[in-house]
Amino acid sequence: MNMRIACAPLAICMAMSGNQSLAQDLTGEIKIWSWNVAASAMETVGAEFMAANPGVKVVVEDLGNQGVYDRMLAGCAAGGNDLPDLMTVENHEAEIFWTQFPSCFADLNELGYTPEMQAIFPEFKRVELESNGASYAMPWDSGPVVMFYRRDIYAAGGVDPATIVTWADFIAAGARIQAASPGVTMSQADLNGDTDWFRMIANEQGCGYFSADGQSININAPGCVAALDALRSLYDAGLLRSASWDEKIQSNNASTVATQMFGGWYEGSIRTTSPEEQSGLWGMYLMPSVTADGGRAANLGGSSLAMSGSSDNKEAAFAFLKFALATDKGQITMLRDYGLVPSLLSSANDPFTAEGQPFWGDQPVWQLVLGTLPAIKPSHGTPYFGDADAVFRAVQLSYLNGGYPDAKAALDDAAQQIELVTGLPLAQ
């Protein structure tokens, strides 16, 4: 799964090397809004940047996820007043800002974010950050989907994860695992409050709520129907029990769940919350597909860094973006220290990713996770993601409880409801 990338233009090689300091004659202050471990990661990389650029001061403010979102909206509505130089934006929310307030953000293309530099990131990370020829943010972390599994529980059921290629394989394996370990469920999903399982499988099938150009509603396309069929098969087989985020962590710790499917960032959630005796008992494998020759890659989550149009220190801020996000050194530092999964394609080739991780049974899990980046299909969130997700959440629950005759009928209804809410047309 390790992808080798040839460095053609010198500029790309420099951007990807991670060995350069990117030192320039830069001065002034760079203020960044972020949250949680992302803010901590910015502080660490910021310290390294300041060491290479002593004329610059990097100030990171941890406002919390909702705090950043709310203050960005308020600042943009006020014409860009009181915004920092750089802001963390979650990808699925990005197009809300570009649509409502395009002039609030700097076009990175005008600062040197060339097509060659853009190409060092996968298309699925860029598609929501670009609009009308402008690039309003640079990709940061991503969420390549994998299966997190308990080695000992699989072994008790006589299941080798290497034999699980399709969802049918996963169902057969789940039946054996649950029979061998009473009280253990194969996996869990927040079926009452989230749609993440459907979205992960749909993304794997090249389908999403909206069309590839984001201009029409696509949720009832064949790929999405196949995804909902797969979800229903898991649910009907009794292998996918409903659980909230906290309940999943509790099940992990109590050894009552065999598998969790999430973006690669969930690695830190398991490793840092599990009891010490579980070290070495966890592993990862690729997500199954609908068919034996189907894709086994999807994305869930991830963010980017956008620059405010009102920043008075754009040159230094752009230099920091390149240092933190467009070099292996910056991205691997944040992966190693904070579990933030890189979007930079070349990071899969860094020696750190080839190292076995003790908690994961000495498996080189980051090669597995990052190796899927080139295969992940783009999916537009559009400004209407929240509206569409709310509609589908209710339809999903109704369908699983027998409210529709089949997946196509359920998704046709969802598409019509989304059309009423958003005003977008149905895809032809």
C-alpha cells in the first residue's frame, strides 16, 4: 500500500522534503485559531518554525471546535474584522464559508500555491477547499478509514482478518466471532445520532449526498443504494449494535466489541483510553468492500488551514502553511506526537510510517492508513451537508426499522426531502 511519488519540478521536491527550514526574511506575528490536539500540534510546529524564522512569532489560540466555527462566521459577517491570520476549518464545513463569504479568505493561489504544490495533496482533500478557481485553504489532516480490531477476539473465533475482503466476508466472520465469544458484538455504530457508517461505505463506492460537482443531489445513485444495502445486511445479521461515542469507548475497554470502523484518527482514541493490558491486542486492516474487486478506501473527517483575507502578514502566514502542511517533517511531527493523520501524499514514504507500533502488535499501521490516501474518492460536502445529513439520519433509522420496502425507496425519499430543503435539483 506504500505509494512512491516521483519529485519532478524542483519546487515540489523542496516542498515535500521536510529537510529545509523554509527560512526567509520574515517578521511579524502569525495568529492561529484551532482546538484540542490540533492547537497543540500547531504550537509544536510553530515553535520549530520560529526557530527557523526568529523574526516571526506564532500565537495559537485554542477556542474549541464550536468556538472557532462561530467566531469565523461572526468575523466574516463583519467584513473580516477580528479574524486571525490562519483558521482551522473542517472539510465538510468548508464550503459553507466559501459560498457565503468568499472575500473573507485569501486565495492561496495568489501567494504561490501553484498547481504543482496542490498536486502533493490528494484530490479528495482539495475538492472542498477550491471554488471558482480559487484555493481558500491548504489540506491538513485526514481520516482514511480502516478497521480497528481485537486480535485475541478474532483469534478466538478462528478468523484471519486477511480473509475479510467483502462485507459478506465481514458478516460471515462476525457470526463466527460472536458465537465463539458470547457477550461480544462484531461492531458498533451510532445509528440513532450519526450517519458515519453509511457515509464511509458510500464514499468507498464513489457516492455521496451530492454529485461530483456539488450541483445536484446524488444520494439515491446505485453506489449509495449498495452502501445502504450493506448497512442493512450488517444490522439484520445482528452484527452492528447501536452505540454512542462514549459507549464505544466503554465497549473497547470492556473487551465487548471486536471491531470499530473509523477514520485513522481513531487510533489515538483507542490507544490513549484503553487499559494497559490491551497493548498489543489491537490491530488494523482495510475496510471491506461491497464486491471482491471493489475499492477499499474512504475518508471520514479531516480539516484544513485557511488564511483570512484581512491578514496583514500573508507572506509569513503562507510560509508557515508550507512549513507545517507541505513538508514531511511538519506532517510527521504532528502524526507522531498528536496522532493527526497527514494529507500529504509523500508522508506515506517517511521512515516513521514503516515502524511497527507497540500498542498495535508492532504492526506498521501508518503505512496501512496512509497507503489508502491515493485511492480515496472525492466527495463534495457543499454548503448543504448539514441539511442533507439531518434528512438522511431520520430516513436511515426508519429504514432499519422497516419503514421502507428497500434501500432504493428509502434513498429516493431522502433525495426528495433534500431537494425541498436545499433547492438543489436531483441528479439525472
